[in-house]
Amino acid sequence: MDHLSLAAELAVNSYPGRGIVLGRSEDGAHAVIAYFIMGRSANSRNRVFTARHDGIITEAADPAKVEDPSLIIYAPVRVVGHTTVVTNGDQTDTICNYLAAGNGFAKALRSRTFEPDAPNFTPRISGMVKVKDGAMKYRLSILKSDGGNADSVERFFFEYSQPVAGEGRFIHTYRCDGSPIPSFSGEPVRVRLSGDIDTFGGMVWNSLNEDNKVSLFVRYIELATGKAEDRIYNKYQKV
């Protein structure tokens, strides 16, 4: 099956919202994780990614301009044992708490639903990557409203247990811009992964819509050692 160009997928969509890319590097030696956020409103754009000991948090670029922190301030990336969790909201904490208690990724997300931001009802997208003993596997999920119905949630889970080198999956919150904004549909998109962390990160950052992009996080995890290398790209500077 053909792999789509991630750069092309991003370039033709002015507003995919928030997105997750997971997969295995072209050389087969690394697990690849990318997470980006975009924004149309001043409140959504007023953000930066900040590194912390195991991942990142979102913070207000200018705290004085924050209108509503409830859906924009969270920890997108955290680590539990050999597993890195990446999501577009506070369900990161839900998943990590469940994993730490010996429960599963899917069980954690069955306790959550889409975001309460009518009329968009933004989907919650989540991923996890486990690297252990030189091998990797990953999962993705999306929780979304059933056709804009505030009382009906759809939960989808995707598992990739033997990732192919140079191949990843891309899932994002919105199909495109609109009012209300249409949710992502279908399976995560199969995309090509190429280059080292800087080549890949630069490609993703430069392919995102210049007006709407806000921040990007990229992590490469060496399968042989579990060592992680990160890059953060922020459009705005923290005051």
C-alpha cells in the first residue's frame, strides 16, 4: 500500500487542529513521536510547549491574555515506565494513572468522552508508544461525537504491534477548517517517515499552515537503549 506524504497532507489542510504522528524511523532504529497544536482564536494561539522531566506541558505565552485555560493548558506528553503517552488534552493524565495502576489504554479512554466545546465537540486524540528490549509497538485512539450529537460518543482504537521502518500513522482532530469544524473521520493516515529528528521535525513545522500553527513537539526514542531525544518548536515566545 502506498504511503502518503505527511508534508503534502499538512500543506493542503489549513486547519487540521491538533495532530499526532507515531511510527518507526526510516533507519528502523527509533520510535517516532510528533504532536502539534494549531489555533484560530487569540486564546488558542496564546500557547507554548515547555519541556519537563518526562515530556512537555502547554503554557500561556502571555498569562495576562488567557481567556479560558480549561481546554488549552495540559500535559500532552508524559512517560510511565517504558511507555510514552501523547494526547491533545488532560486525558494524558487519565491514561497515565490507569497504566500506573496496571490497567489499559483503552480502559482509560472508555472513561472519557470528546471535549465539551459545542458546537465543535472537538475529538480527543490519544496515542501511546512502548519501547522495550529493542522492540516497539504503538496505539492510537479517537473519541468523537456521533455526527455532532452532544449525547452520543464514538470511541475508536487502533493497534500497531510490528511497525515497519519508515512508516507511521497520522491522526488529527479536524478534517479541515469550517464552522462548526468537521471532525476527523476514518482510520489514521499511513504516512512516510524519513530523515533524522531535525529533518523530520523541520519538515512537519514548515508544512503546517503559517497563520494557524502554534507549537510542535518531536521525540525520537532509540530502540536499542530507550534513550529519548526531543525537539520543541514554538511560534510564539513566552512573556
